[in-house]
Amino acid sequence: RQLELDLREALAAEEFHLVFQPQVDSTGLKLAGFEALVRWTHALRGPVPPNDFIPIAEETGLIVPLGRWVLETACRQAVTWATSVPVAINLSPVQFKDRQLVDTVRQVLAETGLAPGRLELEITEAVLLQNDDVTMTMLHDLRALGVRIAMDDFGVGYSSLSYLRRFRFDKIKIDRSFIADLDRGTDNAAIVRAMAQLGSSLGIDTTAEGVETDEQLAIVRACGCTHIQGYLVSPPRGAMDVAALIDRLGA
Ligand code: G
Ligand code: G
Ligand code: MN
Ligand code: NA
């Protein structure tokens, strides 16, 4: 497939860049971190959505070098920021098939000088679905490096609750489908409240993803979500705009 061939060359051609979306605490709306998201601008096709190329990168294994580039670039940019909030990156389940993953993270932290506590790794339930000892050992080894581990897209998988039992996450990110549905009926608020209470009982933060309106903000705050992320605060922005976001949101 053409996209696969192009993907192979895109890394060398520097066609990727990162955008950063702020995460803020739900009461003061003060900066609490940034999530880095990869973007691909194809020389001929223009922007290619991650939902189109990430699956191909996963099928072909290209997600391993691409993921390393994301990690390196996010860390290198985060050390230049005038804030000490963490930067979060997304890790694909396929990256856990790479036995070098832990070493790569250790190396990149050493090379860039980013404090390990400022790196957050977002994983989805698909990682834990590979319920094998190797994956669990890798998660514990990553944690031992001092990085933070967040459960992304929480609530939409098969057995979210059992995964919380298997690994002590630093953060739960409530999938944005729950937030989008808040305007439609009170059951959805009850579910978000239950997830926030779960986080609170476990002593971990809960981030409501995809908050777009003041009404949604009011509801997730009342539900007890500790943090929010979404277009209401800011869409993901290029590296050049991060300084302005830090100024606007404090840190
Ligand atoms: O940024 P956007 O909403 O278009 O991202 C679409 C999907 O692509 C999301 O599920 C997001 O987690 C994923 N994604 C974005 N950047 C990365 C990345 O660097 N690595 C991986 N594995 N997934 C990413
Ligand atoms: O799967 P993950 O949570 O990593 O995906 C994050 C994606 O969600 C990013 O691609 C980002 O562009 C998108 N996103 C962030 N905030 C909002 C929002 O408020 N509304 C919508 N629809 N998408 C959002
Ligand atoms: Mn994410
Ligand atoms: Na998510």
C-alpha cells in the first residue's frame, strides 16, 4: 500500500510533528500537564489523520521507530518549557511487543535530561489485554524509572475495572464519549461520577477528556473529576504556541 511506503519515508523526511494539548485542574483551570499528539503532513496529500496512519504503523511495526521519535521529541521539547508540568505521550500496545521499550525510555530520559516524573505514558486497555507477565514486568520496570502511567480511554473497554486491580495507575482518563453524552440524560453523569469516585477511592487523579462546553465543565467538576482536557481549554497546538498556553494557564 502506498501509505505504508510513504510512512517508511516520512520519518526520514521529517514529515511528522507534535502538537500539545493542555490538561488543567477542574477547579482553578490551572495548567497541570500537556498531552503530545503526533501529526503527519504528507508532502503531496497534506495532513493525514492519526486514525488513518497509526493503525498502519501498528500493522507494519513502524510504530516502534515512530513511537521512539514521539518520545524523544516530546521530552526534548518539554525540557525547554517554562514550567515543570509533565508531558504525556501515547503508547501503542505494539510498542510493548518491543523488548527494548524500557531501555529506550531510560535512554531518552538520560539523553534529554527530562526529570522522569515529568514523563507520563498513556496506555489503553489494549495493552493490558495482552495479559502476559512480560507486559506487566515492563509496566513495573517503567514505573521504577519514575515515570507516570495513565490509563487512557477509560470505560470503553471490556473489563476496565479488573485492569485497575492489576496495576496501580497514576491517572485515569475518562473516555471522551462519556463527556460528549453528558448533555443527554442524567445516567451519563451518574457513570462519570462513579468513575471519579473510583479514582478518588484509589487516591488517583481522574481527567475528563473532550470537555467542550461550560456545561460539561460544570458537570464533570460536580462529579468530582480532578482534571479536564478538551477544546474548552484549548485544542492541541504546535510547539511554538506552548509558551503562550503556559502564560495563559499559569503553572
Ligand atoms: O489527536 P487525535 O484525536 O487526532 O488522535 C487520534 C488518535 O491517535 C487518538 O486515539 C490518539 O491517542 C492517537 N495518537 C495520537 N498521537 C499518538 C502517538 O504519538 N502515538 C500513538 N500510539 N497514538 C497516538
Ligand atoms: O485517544 P486519545 O485520548 O489519546 O485521543 C486524544 C484525541 O482527542 C486527540 O486527537 C485530540 O485531538 C482529541 N480531542 C481533544 N480534545 C477534544 C475535544 O474537546 N473534543 C473532541 N471531539 N476531540 C478532542
Ligand atoms: Mn491519549
Ligand atoms: Na483518550
